[in-house]
Amino acid sequence: MNFLQDDPLVNPTEVQQPVTETHIADRRSYLAEISALCRLDWPNNRTVNIVCHGHSVPSGYFMTPAVHIFESYPHLMHAALAVRFQHAVINVIVTAIGGEHSEAGSKRFVDVLNHRPDVVTIDYGLNDRRIGLNRARKAWISMITQSQAKGIKVLLLTPTPDLTAKLDSPTDPLIQHAEQIRKLAKEYQVGLINSLGAFQQFVKAGGQMLSLMSVPNHPNQKGHQLVTKALLEWFP
């Protein structure tokens, strides 16, 4: 029986549809299954693959053309996870390309999927200023939805700073892209690493932004450590 149609006092066109609230995934539970897998002993465990996709920052560029792979957040995260989960076989695979924006990254996202990742991190906010918010949004959605269709967990990263940006201005492109990434994390209920927020909190606590940067748009090891700390919070 359709109670809305059978009740003369109720006009179906006036019944409001329930509003579905969207939230950023809960970091205490979003990767709980991955962490549980990492706690299994041989022979019940398997390799866990984490792919870091993006531009020069996850690639490890410091003062271009110098690359400091072992001081960048993918390697720092890998080393920390190896300590946290000492019986796990964890691969951290970097598919990032220096100078790339998300539109190009989405076109070669098959490179990511071919690694059969359990977790994907996406970090393109710095370079997406070149293509604008609308094109970047489409590219990020493409990568997010391709991952979710495969059951892959997704962690989105807001950009690390650029010293030429006006970080206190809501109209600055870097701030706008960071906000768009936050909204995408809510919309698709995936994980969010607020890299930009971590740098801003460091400064608010009395630190100097220059101490975190190797050049105006690339963090040094200390800056990468801030991103790593935020990433590790998602692996309970």
C-alpha cells in the first residue's frame, strides 16, 4: 500500500525528500580494514599497495632539478608504516610526475590502477592553478570515481604552500583549490589530508614558513614530515 497516495490529507508533492548529509571520511575507521590487514602475520597476510599520485611534491622535488626521494612524504610514510606494522609487506608506489596537473594525471590514471592499489593519495593542488577550478574538479572526480569503482580507498591532499600565494586571502587560487579539495572529500566521503592547514597551524603556533620550504613552492624534509604526520593519522 502506498500510504502517501492513500492518505487524502497528504499531498505527495509536498513531502520533502530526506537530505543526505555528506562528510569527510572518519580517519579512525576509513582505513581500519587496511590497518587490520597490515597486522596479520604470514601466511595470512598479503602485500598492501599504496600509490601516491600527483605532481612534483610527492615526486620528491626539492630545489628543482634535485630530487630528494627519501626525504619526501611517500618514503617517510612508507618508513613509518614499516615501523608501525612490522609483520606487513607494504609497497608505496609513486606515480607522480613533476610539473603535471590533475587533468593530465587523470588521463593516465590507468597507470595507478594497474598497480592494484589498496589506497591512493592524490596531490595536484599546487599545479591545478594553471587549469582553473572547473577543469580541476572534473579531473579529481574522474580519479576519485575510478578508484571507488574498484573498491580503492582515496586520500585527497590539499596543496602544500607556495610562498608567492596570499594564504590569508580567500580569493587566492591556492586557497580556492584547497577549499575545492575539501569539498570533494565531503562530497565523495573519502579521506582528507589538510596539508595546507598543517603548515598554517605550524605558523600560527609561532613557526616560520620559510623553515618548511626548500624553494617557494616545494617543501623541505621538515615540511614533508608535517604531511607525513597527517597521513599516518589515517592508519589506526
